[in-house]
Amino acid sequence: METSELIEIVSRGEDSRHQFKANVTNITSLAEEIVAFSNSGGGRIFIGVNDDRSVRGLTPEDVARLNNLIANAAAQNVRPAVNPTTENVSHPNGIVLVVTVPDGLSKPYMDSKGVIMVKSGANKQPASSREELQRMFQQSSLVHADETPVTGLGVGDIDLPYFETFFQSQFGETLAQHNRPLPQVLSNLNLVNGDALNLAGALLFARAPHFRLPACIVKAVAFPGTSIADHEYLDSRDISGKLADVFQQALGFIIANTRAVQGDQSFNSTGSSEVPRIVWEELVANALIHRDYFVSAPVRLLVFADRVEIISPGHLPNNLTIENIKAGNSNIRNPILASFAAKLLAYRGLGSGILRALRAYPQIEFTEDRPGNLFKVIVARPPV
């Protein structure tokens, strides 16, 4: 880091990625800062900078002592241990020690007392919400949302004719011929957790999962203009039911509220969608399968005059980036749902969906809002 960059960062003040310390002598407090950054996307600690943004500077003796303190804190007072890097940056008032803490891959991290710290703005605080802790365990693949039990939904809530049709098509025999109790069959398919349906079982096969999972729906609105602030709308639906039904209804909503292009077809033909249908299939399937089900919010489907937006709860998992997914990389957040999706939806999996959508229609933009914990796909509509 150059001195000019240091001065620029310090001038902007503290935030959730940058913390200033005049000096550090307490290993416990330092470990808490490292834990909070490791759990919250990573960040940098600037030692030798006062809270008022003035640079105090450090002596060479301070730097030697602090490097030893940082190494001990990261190895002995953070669980699991982490590996921050340090850099000595020159400043007219002395050396500033910049400690870079990467986003952790083995969340949740905790201090020597077992406290899980996270960043809240420029401050740190113990993780308190259940969803926050669940997401950290999810990022480390210690727990998946789709395997958690759904209170109030059991084997008796399965849409039995629908499940029997699925079972016969997949296994070539009826449930009666299989000669196993339904609870055992569901358990073998990883669709129950104890006596309750897990989230995957509920979303895939329950008669009315939205009564117990009201956030697991799609809120769809079509606007006549280009702003969500419009006072009027052309169409609005809360799409609920089994995942396959939600998928088909969401596709139907988009197609009904976008144009059909005649092209070279005859005057009496229905025409084809202005955007290839496969684009909507891939993007809607991804939104339903890969959303963060630990976030109590629906998928939003917004049709505007110039674009379509599909907004999913939860940012990209782990260290996955937009460039990664455009290159075909994937990280399965809900493995049970993903394993069934190819059998029930127009879903191919394995990271190929985004590539297939972009090949069919390149005018697709992806944005990630980590602070807001959402992921948005914007498909530009062709001009009239």
C-alpha cells in the first residue's frame, strides 16, 4: 500500500471494512476484531491511526511487538485459527501497521471465550440473530436450509397422488409395489427430518407449503413504466404452492406480461417470446433453487417496460463472485432441492444454467448486494 492510498482510506473514516486503532496492547480485544472481520467478509485494521482520523504513527519497536501480538491472537485466541497478513506503511507521522483479515472459509469463528463476533457498521458485536448464525454454518457446509425441519408439516401433508406419480416416473414402480411405508420412503429420499418434513420435502411435495412457509413464495408485479415507484401496475400475483407449480406460474407471469415477436412466422401464429424462453427457465429455476432459505423474504419478480428483474434473498454463497458464475462455476446452497430440481423443473444444474442463458440472450446483468443480502438478475427487454 502506498502512502497516498493510506491517506485516502484514513480520510474516509471507519466503516465495516476498515477499523482504526491508535495502538493495541490487549490480545483479547484484538482477537475479537479478527473474529468479527473473519465472520463478516473480511477487512483491515489500521494500527497507528486515532479515532479522529489523525495518524499517530508507530515506532519500529511498536511494530515488532504488534506483529508478535497479532500472530499470537490469530493462532491462539481465534477458533479456528486464521492467517491475517500485515504491512508496514510509511507516513510522515510514523509507521502505520495495516492488518488484513480475509473473509473466513470456516465460519463461524469465535474468540477464546466461544463468543461469535460480527461487524455491525464500523463496530463489532456478538452474533445474536438465529438467521445470522444459520447463514454462517451454511457457508461452511455444516448445515443446509433445505434439510431443516418445518414445524407443523408432517408425512400427512404430502400431496400423495402427486408424490406417487413422481415416484413411479423415477423408479418404474408404484408405491404399493415398492412395499415400504411412506415415512421410510421419504426418509430414504432425504425429505424428512424426524417426524417433520424438511424444507425440501415441504416445498417439493406438500399440498400447501406456503401456509407454514409464507416467505417461500414469489411476489410478481408488472408495471407499465420503468420505475417500481409507479402508482399503477398491470398485473400482480403472489405465486405459491409446490416448487414445480411456482416455477411454471412464474414463467407464465413473465410470458404473459412481455411481448411475443412474430418474426418470420405467419400472421395467425402466436409468435415467440421477445426473450428466448430458455432464459426465463434457467433464471427462475436458479432463483428458486439457489436462494437463501434462511432469509425470511420472498423471491421478487418485477416486469418493467424496459427490463425484467428477478431478485433472490441472499447474496452469492461463500467466495463465489459474479465473474465466477458467468464462467460456469457454482456452489450448491440447497443440495436436496438441487438433486430433485432436474427431475421436476427445467433445470440442468452444474453451473450450466447461467452460461446457457447468456448464450441465448447476452443482455443479462447480475448485481450482488451483500449488505442488503440479495442477488438481482436484470434482463433488458428488446426495444419495441
